[in-house]
Amino acid sequence: MVSAYDELPRTPANFVALSPLRYLERAAYIYPHQDAIIHGSRHISWRETYQRCCQFAHQLQALGIGKNDTVSALLPNIPAMIEAHFAVPMAGAVLNTLNTRLDAKTIAFMLEHAETKVLLVDPEFAAVAQEALALVQQDIFVIDVDDSEYLHGFSTPIGQIEYEDWLAEGDPDFAWHLPQDEWDAISLSYTSGTTGNPKGVVYHHRGAYINAASNIIACGMTPRATYLWTLPLFHCNGWCFAWTMAANGGTNICLRRVDAEQIFKLIARHKVDYFCGAPIVLSMMINTPEEKKTAFDHRVEVMVAGAAPPAAIIEGMRNIGINVTHVYGLTETYGPSALCASQAGWSDLSIQEQAQLHSRQGVPYPLQDGMKVIDPETMQPVPHDGQTMGEIMFRGNIVMKGYLKNPQATAEAFAGGWFHTGDLAVCQPDGYAKITDRSKDVIISGGENISSLEVEEVLYQHPAILTAAVVAKPDPRWQEVPCAFVELKAGKQAAPEEIIEFCRQHLARFKVPKEVVIAEIPKTSTGKLQKFILRDWAKERADFPKARRLSSRCTVFDTGELVAWRDSQKGGAK
């Protein structure tokens, strides 16, 4: 017998597909004259942004672009990149934001794998785009996106038309439609895989809508906030903040490249409320010379992710007047999908104690269904003892649709009804998760497990160290031993032997790095340390002829030679 509850109809009046496109339409209706985007001296209102996105979508349709066609963008954080986040799905297509630091071969792979039909290119990246296009087989319509804030010289156009000229031909009253199904794809992002080709992560409209709203709740965002784009928009669609700011009715402050001095200036000039970034961005700000810091006297919040921020960084940001919220997630979870939610009483603790609490990955995001530390063998949650190690897993609407054209990897990622992150963690007595390591970053030395993060935490306490990364180095006796790569702060000096002695004072002997390498650490465009390169360095160091041995335990590399050697070692995808 059918229940009367189940007989109630689902109609257009009471059920609509969830899509962040409605956020843009609403912002244009409620805040038509408010700045949606500020880029240098250029101000674009929400009404103008909406009209420009309609023109953009109309022009895509005129090119024959429709449902499930891919439009790629090789752009920095400029207005066109924000507009693409709305215009492309308005045409029914899928937005693919390309990492601007990738090499031509990798970009070519992505363009072919995504079957890209249209490519938007900034002049800064025209050369690498042209090289990539020469490697692909399909026809791609290329649009040059000129930017007045690009001040590094003229670049010869490589496309069929310039963006503003192309946009001007579009219809500002274009009649776009919501997706028929909120499960429809909205964007495609590629992982930065360490071996083999990167995987294409597909987001859907429902997930983008929900995580955009979840961001507002997670950071307590006030209406009509001002947001500074320190985080690349190509990274997980800017953690969905392009859509978040439309939902908030706020203002986007564009930033072509991360520059600590400029960040301080923009925070003060535009009364920036929020920004996001990796720990390396915060470290840059903390270590900016005082004479280059522009003072501000308003509340500023930053969401940090990409790696567990050392307590020293959280403490340092507090000292310059910026409150840190640690969030955690992956490309596969739309960016942030967990946060270290503050509890009553934490503010009464010392800054150091607060920093230790806030360095954890925490609890599920407001609109994420589930996050647990689970034993991957039994698929049962680990006890809340802070000792038993398991894997962080997610379940809910802000988990990817799957990997494009890779059913095996998709099935493996979703085994047991949860998304497997590959991050090893413990669950502490208060229910908060704390990463101990990525599964590949655990160093097994003489049968003992060493967390690289624990060693890095100690290294960051050294007054001369700016950046630290610890990886396994093969050892004939112990199988693996910790090897530390460090960058020093400007004007600071420290010998490798001194750093090793410092670690001895704070770590069990078997956890102390057996070698310290002082060199520039390779990073992704989002500031994440590229440990897979460091692992290669550690494995091959004995064969590196220009190494200058200081002792049996300490090595200093010439940075230029080290980078050149790295570039000569052609490994997996970067």
C-alpha cells in the first residue's frame, strides 16, 4: 500500500535542480550596482558580471558548444576566469581550469583527455599553450584573453579572436537554463599525480552548489564580504569560492600572482575580510619585512589547506592580526571538506596551545555528510584514542562524481561506500581527526613508523627555517631513514649539523633526520611541496656529482645545480 506521504507530487513548483548558476542570477538581482569583481583599477558590478556571463554563454552556443562539451581555461586570477565559472555551465558545458605552471606535454594530455573544444589563454601562458596545441590532434577554438594588469611585455596572439571582442558580439539577454539534472557535470579538474598521467576529477552542479554554501557556514562569512584571490582559481575551482562569493553577494579582489607585499596592500585598501591559501602563502606573509607590511585594523580571516600548517605558522598569523581556520580536503572533495571547528574555551588557552589544536584536520564540513578515520581493512572507524592509525574517508554530496574515463580508479576510490583519501590519521578523544601522514609519506625505519609531519613540525620550530619537508631516504641498514630538505629565512644562516642537533633535542633518536639538505624546495602552483621530487633527490643523491659533503650526515647542494639536475630527471607527471 502506497503511503499518502509518498503520493505527494514532485513538480517544478517544489523541486528544482541545485546549481550555483542561481547564485549569480540572485546576486545580479539583489546587488546590481555593487562591485562583483575588482581588478586593478577595473570595477565590474554584479549586473555587468551577469550580462557578461550571458554574452559568454551565448557565444559558446554559437560555436556549437553544448552539454558535456569541455571548455578549458589557462588563466590566472582575472575577471575572465571568474566569468568562466558561470558562463561555461550556463551553456551546458563543462569548465576545465588548467594549472598555469604545467608543462606543454602535460597540458596537451589534459586537452586531449578532456576533448577540449574551446581554450581561453592569457598572454603570459601563450607560449606554453601554443606548444601544447601543436601536440594535440583535435581542433580547438582558441581565445586570447588580454589583461591590462599583465605588465611583462607583449605576447603575440595565438587565438582566433580576443576575449573582449568576442564577448561584445554575445547577447546579454541570453536565455540560459538550469541543468535538467543536478548530477550533470559542471567542471573538470586534474590531479597533480606523481606517477603516470593525472586523473580527471569531475564535479556536478549539486556538489558545487552545496560546497559553495558550506564555505559560507564554515568560515562564518558575513554578507557582502570582500574576498582576496590568493588561491589559484584553477585549484578545485578556487575551492568553490567563485560560486561562494556570488552566493554571498560579495566582492572578488583579483590577484594575478601571489606577492606578500601586494597582499598586505590589497587587504588594507579594500578592507579584505577573507582569503585562502596554502601554508607557504602564510609563511611568506609572516616573513615579510616590517617596512613592507601595510597596516590594517579590521578583522581578517584566512582558510588554510594543502598541508597541515605547522603550529608556528598559525601562531605567526595570529601575531599579525589574521585569524586562521584550518580546513582539509582534496581535489576529489571540491577542495575543503573538513575543518578544525573552534570550541568554547579554546580562546582562553595560550596562543601556542590554540595553534596546536587548530593544526588538526578536524571534523566534517557543515554540509558534508560524513568524515571518519576508518581502518581500510575492516572499514570500521578507529577508536578515539589518538593512537590507532586509520585512513581519512569522506561520504556525501561534496565528493566528486568520479574520475573521467577511468572506471577502475573510480571504483577503487569509492570502495566500501566511502571515498578513500590515502591520508593516514588518528582520531583524538574529542573526535577530531589529525593526519599523521599520507600513506606514501610514512617512513619505516628499522620496523618503526616515523611520521614525516612530526619531524617537520620540529624543524619549523627552528628560528632559521622557512620551509621544511621530510622524505624517506633508502638506507642499507635501516631500509629507510628520514632526510630533511629545508629552505632558510632571508638573512638567516644554519648549518645542517646544527639543524640535526636541534632535532635531537626534540625527537626520539630514530626520528632525527640522518641528512639535512639546504636547497630551494620545489612547489606546486598552490604552494604544496612536491615531495615526489624530493624522494627522487633523496634516492639519487649519491649519484649526484656536485654534492659537497660536510660530514657523513650532512649535505649542501647548490640550488641551481640541484634544480637543473631535477629537470634532467624525467619522472612522472608534475
